[in-house]
Amino acid sequence: MSRVTKLLKRVLTYRNPLLGVTAALAVYTYLHFLAPAADVYLPHPGHHFHLVSIISAISLGVAIAVGMVGVRQRNLQVIYVALAFVSLATLFSLHGLTTPGFMLGPNWVVGATAQLAVFTTSFWLLISALPSSHTLNTRLAHYVVWLLLLYPLGLLALGVLSIQQPQLLAWVPAREVPLGIGLSSLTIGMALIAGYRYWQSYRYSKFPFQLAMAYTGGWVAVAMFIIATSETFYLGWWLYHVLLLLCVLICVAGLARQYRRPGEPMLALQGLFSSNPGEQVEAVVSNAVRNLIIATEQRDPYTAGHQHRVAQGALRLGKALDLRPEQLRALVQGGVVHDVGKLRVPDAVLSKPGPLSLQERRAIEQHTIAGYEMCARLGFMQDELGIIRWHHERLDGLGYPDHLQGEQIPLLTRILTVSDVFDALTSGRAYRAARSTPEALSYLQHNRGTQFEARLVDVWEQLVLAGEIRSAPVANPPAGEG
């Protein structure tokens, strides 16, 4: 297994999903179409049962791990991937249990569950690859907890009923025309679209998990093609089982590379019990999000430390308002990347030492939309996306990009805006000195009710005067205006 793990790490390092998919398809094409003599008959039901059991067990472990990461990181994309592996684990275990000669004789279930496993896996991969701002995702997001609870139970009930009544899945088309071809084509199409979308996301995010899922989408598509065209127990047919196992393992490798951090369990425990907002923010932020922060600060040195300070301040204000834990987590997650859209702003605008022209101002204002679109493709939930898109909106409607007014601006965004502007005012820029804390508080009070919610300004001022929130340290690199 260690050799396989090392191989998959090399595959992720090479970063070429198209080559991986082409290689798998080429091997099968050679065996099944070009050299049928090499596609030898290997009737080993026992081997089939054990291989499928291994794939199912690992898939279940991956589903649990991915689901925990998705819930903890408030990431819809990761949660839907967990549901994909729940599908693969449950239905493929049923596929193995119904291998003829074990629990049942010749039956409908063994073939039907192979198709259903790959079909449902492809479906959830496609859903996970859609932006979290997509209409379907925004609707499903309201039922994520129920999906995580009820979907596995539903699949388990289907498995029990299918073993008791094997004819229950007789309706699943095998190779009948047109239903069988239609089901196979739909599955292949969903998997390829998912793989392509993940590859597009990886090209700008460089997240290992995105790359792993690009490979997974392609290999799942090839696996379905093999199921639709191969003969049972021939060498080419065995190949699709190996491909599904590789999908599971490469997901593990990608997940480990993206979210594993040295000392992370201790860091999370420390953040849980700490009263220090900096430690609490660190406990929430994953490696993937941290990489986004680093990339943003490398592009715009004036944001160095700004996003973390803003998140810490918003966390303090959110706690003073008795927000729920999931709202506090959303504040941090959205706060630490609220300026990530600056990755799409031209360097000449970001690094300009003086005031911006009207055209340059419009260019930098696009960072809110760019950040929103980027993080939507990475699976961020709606609360975080609202923070990223609307942190420059004003109560009087004179903000950007959507000119929202009053309570049209979500509460979490209104909270973060106060922290964002305060940190910007108390941080120096190339063309102006930092304002003092009293001057920054005076600005907030002067604009209460027009730019900021009055109640939030009052609570913020109390926290600052009590010493729970401090302005940006002068020794730090200057921060941008947020």
C-alpha cells in the first residue's frame, strides 16, 4: 500500500489528469478492442468479493473523513464529495456481497449495483463541482445535515431489500438499447464534466484536493465505459475495479495533502479552549485557505496581516453579539479571505503608490466579485460568500458591487465591514499615514447609520475602549483598505 501511496503522490505532483485518463482508456482499448487474445478470462468470484470489499471499506473510511472535513471547514464541495463516496461504499459493498456463489446465486443485483454505484458517484461529483452559488447547490445547502444522515440510511435500506428481493433492481438497464446506453452516457458525461470543472478550479487554486478530484472524475468515466462494454471476469472487466480503487486512494492523497497540518489536532484543541482570537482563527483556517491568504498577500503587500486582523476583530464582535458557533466560524472563514479577489486585479493597480483613477478604482472594485466567484467554485458556503462579495456595501446603498441597502446586507457581512474599515483606517498606506484609534472610532461614529449599523459601531467602540480590540501594529507592513 505504501508503494501505491507514493505512486499517487507522484501522480498528483505530475498534475496531468488528461494523461491519467488517457492511459487508463488506452489500456482497456488495447485489451478489449485491439488485442482480444490478451483480454484473458479470469473467473475468480472470491477475488472479486475481496477486491470489492476492500474498495468499499476504503470508500467508507474516505466518506467519513471527507464528511468530517467538509462540516468542519464549512465547505459544500467537500460535503458532496463525501456523499459521492458514501454512494460508492454502500452500493459497491452490495455489489460485492451479491457476487454469485456467496450470498446469492445468479442475480440482477450484482450488475445493477455496479452501474448504480458509478452513476450516483458521478452525480454527486458533478454536484460538488458546481459553484456553491449555483441554484441547485443553494437549495441543497439547506438540507446538508439531513442528506448526511438520511442518504446513507436510504442506501442501506435499499441494500437490505435488494438482498431479500433480488428482483427489486431488475429495472436497472444493463445494456439494453436505448436505456442502458443512455444511463452509461449520462454517467460518463457527468463524471467528465465534474473532472473538467475540478481541473479548471485547480488551475487557479492549486489545491491538491481539486487535482485529485479531476483525476477521479476522469477515471470514474472510464470505469463506466468499461462496465458498459466489457465481459464479466475478463481482464478488461477487472480493470474498472482497479480504477475505482485508484479513485478512492487518490482522493485520500489529495485530502491529506490539502488539509493535513503539523500538530493540527493540538492546534484545534488549543483554539477550542483559548480566549485568544488569533489562536481561534488559526484553529479554523485550513491549509487550503491559508494558501489563498498567502497568495493574496504576495500579490498585494498592503494586505499583509490585514485579513487575519479583520477576522480576529470580527470574531470578537461576533462573540460580543452572542452569535452561534457556526456563525462565528463563517465570520472567520469569510474574513480571512475577504480580499482574495485581489488575485485577479492587475499588479499596476495593486502596487500603485498614489490615489487611484476612476478606471483603476473600478478595476479594484471588481475584487469583490472575483473573490466571490473564485470561492464559490471552491465550495464556500453562502454566509462566507456574502462576506466576500458584499464587504464593501453600505447601509445607504452607496457601496459596491450590488448597492445593497440596510438589512439586504447579511448580518455577518455588516459585522465584518466594521472590523475591515477600522483595520484599514488604522493601517498605513503608501499615500497616507495610519489614523489613530480615536480618529478611526470617530470615523465609525460619524458614519453610523449610513455606512455602518449603529448598534455594531457602539459595541465595537466598547470592545476597543476595553482593550479587547487593538489597531494594527505600526511595525507590521501596511495594510490595504480592505
